[in-house]
Amino acid sequence: MATKIRLQRFGKKGKPFYHVVVADSRSPRDGKFIERLGSYNPNTNPATIDIDFDSTLDWVNKGAQPTETVRAILSYKGILYKKHLEGGVKKGALTQEQADTKFTAWMEGKTGKIEGKKDSLTKTKDEARKAALAAEAKKKEEIAAAIAAKNTPPVEEAPAEEAAAEETEAPAAE
């Protein structure tokens, strides 16, 4: 039986949520499956991927073929890299310890990248919120100034200037 590792769609229209499953290649997309390996939620940023690493690696080693999207997910989580390293150990190119150190170094780098992306997203979100608050405060001040200008009675400038001019002329005449 030819097996595939593929996505099974859930969620409502416009908000997809997927289960990663192993299924017979002849069964329909949302039909019968052999085993559920995890879930994939593309609605979050970065996408949330929960997958059972060991059983997925076991299925890939047995020959289950992932679809293109699932292949990208497995590559992102390091399952395909782990399979590649295990192949090197079987051929004698690497020892198990070397393969393990390479994989842990790769996983640490990947975790650092993910955390960096999450931090930058929260930072830009905070900056956008601060800029919006500053713009809102400026707009409030402009509106308050416009209301104050509208509510104050107009002051006649001409009589005040004439009175000041008469006071300066009167001492000079005396």
C-alpha cells in the first residue's frame, strides 16, 4: 500500500487548520487515515506546528511520501535533516555522536531564528501602537485647540491700538 503524509483540512472558511496525517494515497483528502501525526495552523505568525517527531521520522524511514507542503513542514521541523544524518551514520560517513551534535546545533540555530522573528514581530507591533497613540494625542490636542479658538470671543484689536497710540502722543504734546 502506498502511503502519503499529507494535510487534512479543518476549520471554517477563510480560517484553515490542518492535521498532519498518514493516509493511503487512494483515500480522499479529508477521508480515512492511518495515523494522526500532528497539527499545522497557518493563521498564526509564525505558523504553529505541533508534530510527533519520533513517529513522523519512523513513517518517513518506512517510505511514506510527504506532499510538497508537508515536506516543507518536515524540513522546517528538522525531521528530514535527521533522516539525512541517519543515512550518513548507516553509510559510515558519520558517527552517531557527530550526527547528534550536528542536529542539536541545527536545532539551536533554528530556535534562535524563530525567537528572533517573534521578538521582532512584537517589537514592531509595540512601535506601531506607540505611534498610533502619539498620533491620536496630537489629533486630540488639535481638536481641543480648534474648540478653544471657536469658543473664545473675538477681541477687537483696533481700539486697543488706537488707545496705545493716543497715550504715546499725549505725553509728547505736553
